[in-house]
Amino acid sequence: MSVSLNNYFKFMSSKINIKTMKHILNIFFITLVSFSIHAQKEELTLSDAILKQYREFYPQRTLMFKWIPQTSNYTYLSSNYQSLMMGSIKGDDETELINTTDIQKITGEKIPWMNVLEWKNDNQFYIQAGHKYFLINISDKTGNLVSKANKLAENSDFNTFSGKIAYTIENDLYYTGTKMQANQVTFNGEETVSGQAIARSEFGITKGIFWAPEGNFLAFYEKDESDVADYPLLNINSTPGTLNNIKYPMAGQKSEYSKVGIVNTEKGTTIYITPQGASEDYLTNLGWNLDGSSVFIAEVNRDQNHMKLNQYDPRSGQFIKTLFEEKSDKWTEPEHPVYFINDTEFIWMSERDGFMNLYLYDIKGKLVKQLTKNKWVTQNILSHDDKGNIYFIGTGENPTETNYFVVNIKTGDQKQLTTNGTHEVSFSSDYKYWFDSYSSIEVPHSEIIYNNKGKVAKTLITAKNPYENVTIGTAEYGTIKAGDQKTDLHYRMIKPSDFDPSKKYPVLVYVYGGPHAQLVTNSWLGGASLWMYWMAEQGYIVYTLDGRGSANRGFEFESIIHRNLGDNEMDDQLEGVKFLKSKPYIDGDRIAVHGWSYGGFMTTSLMLRHPGVFTTGVAGGPVTDWKYYEIMYGERYMDRPEQNEDGYKKAALMNYVNNLEGELLLIHGTADDVVVMQHNLALVKAFIEAGVQMDFFPYPMHPHNVRGKDRIHLMTKVLEYVIENNQ
């Protein structure tokens, strides 16, 4: 039976007084409005959570912000990446300077989007179009071809001062000179590689080509892998399948031999620098002084406990001197090259006092002073001005943040420029203004231009919450004590949108736990992946803890893992479990764990070495025995297998297969060249030999992680496994 609202209210008014009737109406309309608002919100799908976090759900921001030199103007890209726009701190007017159609007319090359490499002055900028580089003139919309590389070029590095380009084709190095002639520098076989990252991209190495400031010299890394064992990866895309042999140096075995080549581009000659010590020493952190008269290289012994900063003559390759040395009973890990501030002084970044700090040296290697003495981590040097101010990046007192600071060389005065969040800053060429782009757990994204007095000159963007129309949970942040009961550890706990503290919730612990990584940050979503919020909407608590060994907490905090990977890291995760179980809304009998890479090692270790704590584990790309892992990373933290037999044995997960309680799913990409599949297959073999059941799922032809559309399949597999088995 149905009645109209009017008839219903007439009936009710005859039975109750007016005051009571108003109360009922208020409740009705509040409920109606609440239902209407909830009905308007969209449900987050797992597919959207995986594919749209950095697309549709990415908070509004300025694209490719750059200051125009010697002006208070700046440029950025239009929302469709097709136009180069100009703004000014002096007003809100926006002007289109040039667009991709203009660029195509000027260069004859089609570009998918604008890509300003660098401004030369207030009217000209460099742009890359295909494998060609042009200098574009804004005022009359003309341009000149500066240089071009081979169409097969990779790892291209363009020197704006000289207009020369260095690049690689397969294993060889080339460069294009001022007359646009191609010059082949090396003629390598399959076992020697030039111009690419070496040492498995450890020690802060991200590339292999280094121009001297004026482009008259070109330095490059070269590695000889003739003694490194081949490792076979199966390619199933051919019929029959074929083997792709890669060079993979496992702990304790033969390693690569590194050297640095230096090309005199004016004479066309090449010389080589080899290690001063043993042939397996690492050459890393290559840097130039300002006039290119010297090259500086950090040499680290294979045991990674002794570093020497060496100076060389780029013309002859002659060793000039060792400027200073650093030693440690655990490890020395230089990650930054010399940073010259004038012709005679440079800054070196070191954690010799327990935290990464800045040290001022003269060209002779004499320590002038320790510039910073912070008890927190300096992350990088940004720039310096002509007043002796060094601008640098660091955490500040809150290790979950990324902030910007300035220290004066003469006075030692230090000032913090940003606070409360994760920041990215860019200074105008005269340092009168700086652009601050940041987010925090409370701010989706904000962009503000400040003057050099620290006052707001202009606000560009205050982004709205991109999830305001999406049903999404909330996150709690806090600290607990580590396994040593002294050290504070930061956690993130994601709860469902309809969280009810009177109910009991199952938990998924997401873990990494290893060095050079930090999962909990004071940034939008707290550093979380959006799939974690989807999982919370399935009635879960998703919990993450950065334990000892993780990044941005200093040397003592990180080096606690030395020679015993997994021990202290697991202790800290177990403290996290104790914390969870202390909450009345946590179902302590339904806790699962998931992680990838080092997190896969941690997941499997927790399941096997602490059975019964977790009902379910899903380990992706896990290290299962450190003797199978690469030399550069593995030997830093575990030493060589023959030097640390007990440590390797204790961490080898094959020794614990009989302990398994609950359900364990192991996942691996079959083309993984980082944590090779031997790790998982060896563990599966041990399970089979022990007669212990577990689950294994391969991702054919995927490398160390599963990306693209297949990631939907991966995360569906992971999370459904947890939901089905965490009972």
C-alpha cells in the first residue's frame, strides 16, 4: 500500500503534537539529504584505483613550471600539453607564447607535446623534436637547428653550452659535434657497455654520460662484464621460446670491472681512468669542477667500507690526488657527486656523523668546515647564489616530510623555507622569488610563489579534493615504538568510509621494510596507493609501518640491518601487530600481510619465521636467499656469503618451509632481471620437497613489477587471495 507524503503527514499530525511533528520532519529531511549526498558519490572500483590515481584523481597542478631567466615571469604548459603559456607574479594575465603547431612549422618535426628543455635567455629556449634539438625564438617564432642524434639513439644527453649531444646505440657511445657530424667513441662487443649506468644503478648512479660544463670533454662510465655470469631469461614470445641471457653478478661471485672514459671532443681522443685500488672497486659519483679542468670520482672498494674521493686530469687521465677518505665498520655509500660553488671550493655530502650533512672543502681536499650539523637527513643540494647561500633539500625534524632550507657558507646560518608537507621548490634566476609546489595529508596540492622575504607573492593553485565525490575512507597517522622499545616508527592506518569502532575489522599489513624506501609520508594520501583505499572499502583496515632499516632516518636507524637482513625489520612489524591487536576494533585473528621485492622478502619471512601471526601472505618478487641477489646491493648489507655464513643461512627462507601456517601466495614476473625468478623457484622447490602446500603465480614476460593494464589482474589476484583466505 502506498500513500502520498501529504496524506501521511496529515494522518501523523492528527496523532501527535506540532513540536513532535517538527522533530520528526527534521529527522526525515536530514536523512533524505544524507541519503541524497551519499547516493551522488561514486564507488571506487579497483580498476580506477590502479589506473586513475595519477590521472583523473591526480590533484590539479601546474604543468612543467619554469622561470624565465632574469624576469619575474614563468612558463607552464596548457592542460592539453599543446601550448606554452606565460604568467607573471605581477598579475593574473596568461599569454600563449607558442604551441605545438608553431613548433612543427618551425622545425618540420611533429612533437606530441611541448617540452622546454631549458631557457637560454628571456626570449629563447631549447626544445627537443624527435632526435633533433632546436633553439626557439619566441618573439618572431623562428628557430635554429642546434644538433641532431641518430634515430636509434638512446640515453641522449644534450649540452646546451656547446650544442653537442652524446648518446648510445646498443653498447656503444657516440656524440654529435658542433658541425653535426656523428662520432663513434667506442666499438664494444656484447660484454662491454659504455655510456650507461653501471654498478646496477647503486651509489646514486642513474646515468652513464657526463658533459664537462662547456662541452669540451665528455666523461662516461664503461663496464666490462666478461667475468660476470650469464643469467637466462626465457622469452616465450617466439616459437620456439628463446633465451635472453643477461649479465647478473650474484653475491660472492665475479663482478663487473668499471672504468671512466673521457673524450676530448676538440681533439677527438679518448683516455681511460681505472681504479686506483683493486680491479673490482666501484667508480661512482662522477663530477666536474666549474671550468672542466678536473674530474672527480668516488672510488669504493668491493667490501663497500672504504671510499676515496679522487681527482684526475681529463686531458691525460692522470691521477692527481686523493682529496679525502671515508671508512666504516658497516658500509660507506656515497650517493652525490662534488658540488662546486666557485673555482676553489666544493661541497661534499656525507653521513659520517650519523646523518647526511654538508661539508665544505677546498680544491686541495682540506676540510674548511662542516656546513650543517643537523640531526636529520639532507637529501640533495638544489642550487646556490652569489651571496654564499646554499639551497638544499632535507626532511627537517619530521622525517616524513621533504622541506627546503638555505645555509650561508660564511656565517653558517641556516633557515628553513618550507614546512608541514612534501615540497618541491624552484627559484627564479635572481633568487628574488621561489615557487613552492607541495601537498600534505591535509592538502591535496598547493602552489604558491614567495618573495625572498618569505611573503606570499602569488597563489597559483589550491587544489580541491579529487575524491570529494568518491566514497573513500580515512587515514590515521601516528608513531609506535620499535622492537628496541626506544625508537619512534611512523605508521599509516586506512579505515573504511563507514568505519564503526564497535565492530571488528580484518587487517592487511602492507610492508616494504628495506633501505632506500619510505612508505609513510606527509603528502597527499600519506604516500598510500589508491588500491589500499579500495581495500578498506571492502571492510578492511590497511596498515603500513616504516620500520628500522628504511629511509630518511639516519645511518644508525638504517644500518641496524647490517649482516642480518630481516631480523630487526620483522621485530618492528611484529610491534605493529601488537599495536593493532591493542585496538578494540581489530580482529586479531584475521591479519594478512603483502609486499613486493624487499617487501616480498619481508612477507615470506614473517609467514615462515613467525608462523601463526598472519593467516595469509602474498609475496611479490621476493628475495628468498641473498646469495642469489646482486653483488652491489646484497654485499653492502650482508657482506659476501663466505664472510657471513650465519647471516645468509638465517635469512634463507628455504630453511623454514616446514613452519608455514596459513596460506601463502608467491608471485613473480618471469622476465625479472632485478630479483631473478630463481629466488621463487628455489623456494617453491623447497616447499615441494618438504611436502608443504602453497600457491605460486607467474606473470609471463613481466620484469620486476607488473605494470600497465596487467596490473589490474595482479592486484585483483593479490587482494582477492587475501579476502578469500584471511578468515
